[in-house]
Amino acid sequence: MAKCAICEKSISHGNKISIARSHVSRRATRTWKPNLRNVKAVVDGEVKTIPVCAKCLRSGKVKRA
């Protein structure tokens, strides 16, 4: 399953809504996936490859190897 190893961000579910009508009558389910990258990072003194979301990479929560 797609999940960030740092912040535990995972797939979220919701409804795709048609905006062509004033009264929303057509709905379809959809999923939003996190923007994950496989990164070599230092975890407990060891270099491991872990899936990390782009937000954690930008904010500096991960020390890359």
C-alpha cells in the first residue's frame, strides 16, 4: 500500500462531482494518492530505501544518504 514512512500519509477516498449542473446528481468515487518518492535515507544509523512523500522531502524531515 502507498504510505509515507515519515508522516503516514496514505491513499484518501472521496467523490468526484460533476459541476455541469446546479444540483449535483452524478457522483463517482475516486482516490487521491500521495506523491511518494523512494529515497535512500538514514534511519537509526543505517541507510535504507524508504517511500517518502514530497512534502516531507521539502520540509527536511528526512536526512538523505
